Amino acid sequence: MRAFDTPLPIDAVLGDLAAALRNRSNAVLVAPPGAGKTTRVPLALLDEPWVQGGKLIVLEPRRLAARGAASRMAQTLGERVGETVGLRVRLGSKIGPKTRIEVVTEGVFARMILDDPALDGVAAVLFDEFHERSLDADFGLALALDAQGGLREDLRILVMSATLDGARVAGLLGEAPVIESQGRAFPVETRYLGRDPLKRIEDQVADAVLLALNEQPGSQLVFLPGQGEIRRVEERLRERIRDRDVEIAPLYGALDQAEQDRAVLPAPPGRRKVVLATAIAETSLTIEGVRVVIDSGLARVPVYEPDLGVTRLETRRASRAASDQRRGRAGRTEPGICYRLWEEAGNGALEAFARPEILSADLAPLLLDCAAWGVSDPASLAFLDPPPAPALKEARSLLNSIGALDDDGRITPEGRSLQTLPLPPRLARMVVVAARYGQAGPAAQLAALLVERGLGGDAIDLSERLDRLERERGGRAADMRRLAEGWARAAERAAGPSRPRDALSVGLLLAFAYPERIAKARSAGSGQYLLANGRGATLEASQRLARETHLVIAEMTGAAQQARILSAASFTEADIAWLVAEGFSPFAIEDRSETSFDRTARALRVRAVRRYGALSLAERPLPAEPTLANATVLAEGIAALGIGLLPWTKAQRQLRERVGFLRRAALEAGATEAWPDLSDEGLAADAALWLAPHLVGRASLAAIEPGDLDGALSELLPWELKRRLDAEAPTHFTAPTGSSLAVDYGAEAGPTISVRVQELFGLSKHPALAGGRVPLVLELLSPGHKPVQITRDLPGFWRGSWAAVKSEMKGRYPRHPWPDDPAAAPPTTRAKPRGT
């Protein structure tokens, strides 16, 4: 094993690692930040016997990390990148004839192994920072293991990470040995500043930066969730920091290489640097002079919605592992301090590790690449976490719809043509289809904008960004234009002979990739849009694009029904017709009649509508036909407003109350008999079943008549229940005098009658309903119809309270009878004759 001039903590385990890989094909290395694993391990393994002149492939999660790792290893050897140590990333490669170590990004490796499954000339693949669990890393490891098992038994695989469940990964690698390095980290003090929910995160971060500048020497590394927050914090700091010796340096993936390098380089002597970074700076980077970390505690992650086919960015709490990684940045070169913008008690609620991307990503690229590998079911490959079935189902549906996979999941010739481009399937399809019309160049440049953030500025209108990309003179723009030219040439070869036509608009090109994201303004100039897939999205009304009736949306973020549009292009209704006619849309243009309920007018509205997915392209009013379908819409609309709005008669309301009484009585008695639920809530729940058949021919609430409801209610009560209804819940009670008294079934106390007490003389048993189970509530009245007593026990009243009532009433109504034993007295409705 070669020796090194500068010792690093990882050196202590290099011998164990080398021995493990001499005896086994796979190994896992766990080493904390700053141990030196990224730059020391590949160099240490280069002279191992099993390498025998082969190459070592080192995977890094990001271009910045890959460039930094390649540069440091080359410096260690006293060489330039491109000699022993090479670099292979999307926007440029430095590989020479002497290259033995290739540092590549994870996405590039996936393309490498798909193009060369045997990995000829490669001795080992080293997965660095595997704890980030990107989809490309998981997929690359699955393919490498598959190649090792079937084509290259001699291939070595080493998984390296700072924070990782080593035992779980070792199990995936066939119980591979796990080598752990303790590393060397300087002590880092942690201070918790808390989080004010009423304060914007940008303001709180800016306050923390100023606090740390006043309290601590050295440079700062500030972690923020995304580019937008970084720019806003930068604006606030430039307004508030007057010290010219403090340099503010943004650091995120969309920056040019020169700007990224400027952020990573140490501050000049006597100056301090405040680096505002995304998660790009969590691993594989050492920024000299940084001894202060300020952690917002947030991270932005892509979340795929399989039912809508949309990937949106979501801001979430960073995991405990990520927070520890960020904290460790303060102790790389000297003792440091970490300010955290949350309470210490909140640590327990943090997830242990970041959620693997495979569990929340669009799996269409993975599925297409698996098919190109010869695997129709990704579950047959060795993934640490298997791909979720719903996302796989959606991915398979998409790839089938664009002809990339056949019904058995095998790749088709069309799929092969898409797979030749290092682009997601949707964008590859856009470029290949455009090539068939002689438009591969513009489509490839549009794809470049969408995969390389920050190119062409940040305008929402992709047409503006394309124009600006053509004029940009920066190195990254030039590299991307050259790359796009290569994609265009590959697409032209895959597409075959073209049939040129007039230039395709940016919106039409974009619709080749996202036909379900064609959108129409809900109202002119509002910035509120409805997508063909039924989702809602918004633009600031001040945006020029907000004046467009139709858009095609490429990117959006936010909640499912009201997302914010990040990039889009204008479109026309004629474009929709052309897209459908050429067969590039999952939706057809359909003409049909649609019936809805107008809540304001309380009436049906019928329209002839021309639709593209959820979008209405044109419509005109129609008369409401007397159909059950229309009657059902009316019934359900009225039910939603309230069943009480129907023109119920007094008799119908009493019928419902009587049935409701018997239903409650049966339930209280534990009976299983099925009295129907005729309450407002019960009727509203089944309005389509009981009411709609009786509204055929009606078009509004005003047109409904009580007779319609008679028939509807009648059908809800079978003949047997109607017979029992009259017996157990009669409409009237016949008093001993023969008077017929209406029973109030809606009374709060229960079914009630109001009756003069003299009419009940001679009644020794209390009247009851519901087959004798429920006593009738008696509101006893004086001869002047004033309440005397309410009772559910008439015999008890005769025996008890009657004496007091009689004494009081006798003086007030002397001409009326007040017998001592009312239970034995004759009932009467009259006063005593005069003189008696």
C-alpha cells in the first residue's frame, strides 16, 4: 500500500479495508466527516493486486463534490486532473490515457453501466456518501451487484458513508465486512436559537448570521433549503453588513463552476466568508476557515405524486443524520460552533436518516433503464429499499402510453430510442418526437434548460429563457449548448427520416413531454389555471404569462390543488387540436353534454361541452332533458343545500316525525327492525335513490311539488311498516270523551298531546305508543286551556298531585267538576249546569 505525506484519520483503517477487499468482493466503510475517506481510499487501493491495472470508479452525489474530490486526489499525486485521476460529469470530462481513477457523478455511472454492463477494465466501484440515498446511487448499486453476480465475479464494490446503517447495507452486499473509522473531529459547541413561527426563515437566519459575526471569529457556513431562500438571505445581509472584510458567497447547484469554486475557496487573509449553501455542502466538501455553522434545520426534497405524474419540491425538516453532518462542518479544521434554529427538545422528533429518494421519486426513468438492462420487474434487483408499487404502476402506465414498454414490460424500439438519450423519458420523448419534425435542436436546448437549473436565467416563461440561453457566453451555458447539440444528433439518428414542418412553438415542444399539464385560465388574467389532469396551479397576476389563456407547465411546487408555477410556455387551442390529431396526447378531444347544479339558481344547468381532459375548450347551453341522470344531479344538488328546502307539507313532515320516533324507539329497545331514516341527514345521504326517480322532468327546486314527495316517501315505507305506523304511531289520540287530539311527534319531550284534564276522567291506564313501549306525553290543561301539569304517568298523577291541582282549580273554575277520584269519574267537555 502506498504511503502518504499528510496523515489523515482514515489511514488507521486502510490496512483493514485493503485486507477485506483482498478476501471478499464487497465491503462497507463507515467514517465520519473529515476522516479523509473520499480522497485517501481510492489512492490507497490503486496498487492492490486485484486491481491489476484496472480502473477504480468513484461515485459522488454531485458535480461539485466530484470536482473537489478529483482535484484533491490529483494534488496529492502532484498532478493535474485528467492524468492518473480523471473526472467524468455531465458538463465535461477530463479523462486521459493514464487515468486509473475516474470520479463520476452517480447519474453518469448509471449511464456507464447501462452502456457497458460488464464494466470492462473496471476493477472496483466505490459508492461515496451513500447515506444520501439518491435514486441514481441505489440504482447504480443494484446494477453493479447484478453485474457482479452474472458477469463480473471479480468486480469489487465498496460502499462508503459518514452516517449509515452499515449492517443493513452489509446485508445487501452479501454480509460484507464493515470497517469503521473513528475519524478526527474538533469539538463543536451547539447552541439552540429556537424558531419563531411568526418570523420568516430568511429573517431569522440573517439575524443568526449577524449574531455569530459579532460573537465568533472565522468564516460561516449557513445551511438553507433552496436557492430562493439563499438569495433572500443574501439580500438582507448585503443591506445590513457594512464590514467590507466579510464576503457573502452563495453556493448551490445551479451556479456556474467559477461561482461555486469561489464559494469553496478559503477567504483571503484578514477576511471572513459567509457561505450560504443548500445541502450541497453537507458532505465531501471542506471549506477552509469555516468554524461556524448556522443550520436552518430545513431541506428541500423532490416529492413525486403518482396519481398526477408531477414531481414537486417540498420543504421539510432535515434528518438527524443530515443535521449532524452539517454540525460537523464546523469542526473540520479547528474547534467550532453550530447555531441551530430550533429548540433542543425538537431533536427527538427528527427522522434518523433522510428518506431514500426511491420512495418518493418518479420511477419512470428507473423502469425504462431496468427494461434496457433486461429486467421488467425492478423488484428482482437488489435494492436496499424496494421501489413502491404505486409509483411503479404509474411509471409503467406512462411508459406504456408513450410506447416505450410493451404490455409485458419489455423495452420497445421506441423505448430504445428514448433510452439512448441521457434524459428522463418525458424529455427524451420530446427531443425524439421533435426530431421527426426536424426540430431536434430547439427541443434539446429546451431539455437542457429543464435538467440544468439556472440556465437562461430564472424567468417563468421558458421562451424567454431559451432566447437568453442562446445569447449567454458563460462556460456552463456553452457546455450545455454543446451537450444539447449532441442530444439532438442522437435523437435524429434514433428518429430516422424526418418530415419537416414550420417551427414548433416552445409550448408545443413542451407538450410532447407533458400533454397532461396543458392548462387553461379559470378566468382571463387571473393567473389561476386548471390543468388537463385536474390539478390547479397559479401564477402571479403581474407575470406576462398570466395573460395567456393556455399554458403548458413544466415545473410547479406546492399543494396538489393550488401549486405555484415555476416554469411554463404559452399554448393555443389550435396546438391542442394538432397534438391530439398527431397522436401525442393521452386525452382525446371529446364533445358531450354535461349537467351541473347551480347552487345560486337552485336549478340544473346543462351545457354542450368540448373537453380536453379536465379542460373545457368550448361550451353552449342546452335544455334539460327529462332523464334520470339529470334528475339525480338535481336531487343531489338539493340534498347538498338542505333537504329542508323541499316543499314539505305539514302531513309529510308529521309522517317523517312519526317514522323517526318509531326508529328511535326500536333502536333504544335493541330491536333490529329497519324503520327507514327519514331525518334530513338520512334523506340527504340517499337522495339519488329515493328522490331522483320522482324528479324526472323537473329542472329546479321551484318546479318540485308536494305530490312528488308523496310518491317518494311512500316508496320508502313498505306496506307492512305503513300498517304498523298507524297502529304504533297514530296521527291522533282519541280521548275518553271521543275528542280526536293531534299528536305532536316533533315535541322536544317526545310525542305529546295537549288535553283538558276533564277529558281524561275515567282513564286509569296511561296511554302509550310504539306497541305500549313509550308513554305518550300528556300536557294537561285547565278548562281555560292553561297548562296544569305534564305527565308520563296519569295514574300516578291521579293518586298524587291531583289533590293539590284540584284544590287550586276548584276555586278558579267552580262550574267545572273536580272529583275526588278522577279515575272513576265520567269524562266531560262541559261545565256543570247552573244551579248544580
